[in-house]
Amino acid sequence: METLINRFLSYVKIDTQSDPNSKTTPSTEKQWNLATELAYELERIGLRDVTIDDHAYIMATLPSNIEKEVPVIGFISHFDTSPDFNGTDINPRIINNYDGKDIILNEAQNIILSPDYFEDLLQYKGQTLITTDGTTLLGADDKAGITEIVTAMEYLVQHPEIKHGKIRVAFTPDEEIGRGAHKFDVEKFGADWAYTMDGSQIGELEYENFNAASAKVVITGKSVHPGYAKGKMVNSITIANEFIGILPPEETPQNTTGREGFFHVHHIKGEIEHTEFEMIIRDHNKERFEERKKLLLKITEKLNSMYGPCIHLELKDQYFNMREKVEPVMHIVEIAKEAMVEIGITPIVKPIRGGTDGSQLSFMGLPCPNIFAGGHNFHGKYEYVPVESMQKAVEVIIKICELTATKKYET
Ligand SMILES: [Zn+2]
């Protein structure tokens, strides 16, 4: 447990925030600071073919230690942290034997991590928690995942009596800005399937995510003196209002959960002659997803026929539900489930209300479900991770390697 904690602390102390406004990969120079360290570490623990490319993607191999041919599997995490909250000068705090009460993160600023608000805390009573000091995020997303993969690989190197096939490992930059998979060389990685270690609480196992699109609506109006505007003025603000008013009012983020999809208008600016707004469209179901996009086209058509061609709609697909790529190879989910059950964890299988690098990778030809890394309250000052959950994630990785080598699965 000591090694695990120290390894995790050494990663989170290095600031690796990504930047959505940057055009380079990695998006920030500072991500190299941890990336180069990680490449050295992978060599140090005994992995082979350690490579780090021009965009800071790291790959490495744990060679097979058995005779027969079994599927090559991979484990993937990202080393950047979210740009949503301060990620500089992280001073983690370690709470031993958590007593189930309020944790004062920062006395001076009265920042408290309380189970009254964050009920999940109570399931970790008696465990060791790593928290922030209230002024930064922690970066367990996803340095917990990296810690777990490195620790599991080190364990397998040191315990050749555990039999496994060829295992590939990859660490990527820029996941938090949606670009972790963009420059991922799936062919070079050469795995039959992989798992991202990037979920939250212990037991999480995900292979469904949203289908996602974005829409930009630009409305051009006509300004005329309001006293003499009858039959002449076209007010783009009121047309925007009409457009948004036609969208089903119950299908918004604040009214939906589980597999329910939504429209989410998140940005609007306007004056009489020019109003534009942006929205995102989300649905797990492919047909309903397509229907949602069609509805926007229909509204555009309808209002254009009423007010003249004043609306321009721009629709862009963002990512798709990996379920359709994972379902044909469901054994990859079954192995992960079985691994969890064997080490005493109840799998929590649920659809992600978002996307993952794994969904993009799945569509690039590498089916890639997501497994818990253990942390909670990502992207903010209340982020924390129980060390016991990280330990269990290490065991899940080892068990998956073992099961893949011993089971007979069609690939
Ligand atoms: Zn993450």
C-alpha cells in the first residue's frame, strides 16, 4: 500500500493540466514533465518496447510468459488533468482510518468534505483516503489509473508464476479536452481489445456512452424603427426563443437520467439582427439520436418557411455509443466482470452519461470498455480517492490478465 501511495503522490505533484484553447498535442508543454518520467519508470519496472512519440503518447509491453497464443490486451490511462479547476501546487492530504465524519480540507477557508453532502464517503469508513488541501483538484482522474496500471505491471514482472499473454500499456495526453484518442496509434498498439482505467467508484464497469452531436444555430434578423416595424422587422431574438420553445421541455440535462437523452442549450447571444445559440444533443439510443437531429432540421425548416430563410443550422457529430462496437465482443466485458467477482467486488455496470476515450478508440478499431480507477468528485477541490479502491483496481488488472490467458474466448 505504501508503494501505491508514494507512486500516486509522485504523479499528482506534477502539474499536467491540459488546455482546450491550444492547438498542439500535447496541449500544454508541462505534460511532458510527467510523460518523460513515466516512460523512464516503465523501463525501470521491466517493461519492454517502451516508446514515447512526438505527441507524448507512451506505449509499452509486458511480454507473454506462456507458450500458447492468447489475445493481446491493453490498459490505458491519461496523464493530463482537468483545466476546470486549479491544478498547480497540489498538496494532497492523507486521512488514515477515516472515521466517517467531516474532513476539514482547509481550515482557513472553511472548506469541508462532508458525508452529509457527499454520501459516498461513508462506504470508505476505516479506509485510507487521499484528499486535496481544498485549494486545488487532486488529479486522481486519471493519475489513479496510471498508478494502478504501473503497479499491476510491476507486480506481474516480479511474479512470473502468474501466467498471462502479451499485455500492452498506453498513457495518453489531453483526454480532459476530448483529444486523448485523437493521435492514438491503434495499429502500433496492436491489442485485440483494451480497458481504460478511468472510471470513478470501485466496481464501475462501463461499455455504453452517449451518442453525441453539437448544433450551432445562427439567425439573421432585420432591424427597423420599432414604431414603424409592422410587417418589416424580423427579430432574431424572438425567433431564437421560438426555436428553443419547440424543444421538448422535459428533455434537458436537469430533467433526465440513466438512458434518457436530451437537448442542452448552453450558450446564447443576440441582438435584433443577429442571434446565435449553441447546444449539444445526447442519446444512448442511435435511432433516437438521429431523430433528435431531425427535429432540429424540422424546426429550422418550419421557422424558415414562416419568417423567410433566416436560420442557418450547423450540426456536427462528436462521438458515438461504444456499445455497438463492444456488443459483438461481449466476452471482454464478461472477463472484467468475472475478474471483479473473483476478488470480491460487485460490478456496477451502468451507461456513462458522457463519452470516454474508450468510445473513440472503439470506433477506431480497439474495443475499449472503462473500468473504475477509484476516485470521486473529479475536476474540483472535493476530489478524493480511497487507497483501498486503487489497490482493488490493481488486483482487477492482474486478474483480467490471468483470465484472458486461461479462458477460451473467441476473438
Ligand atoms: Zn479521466
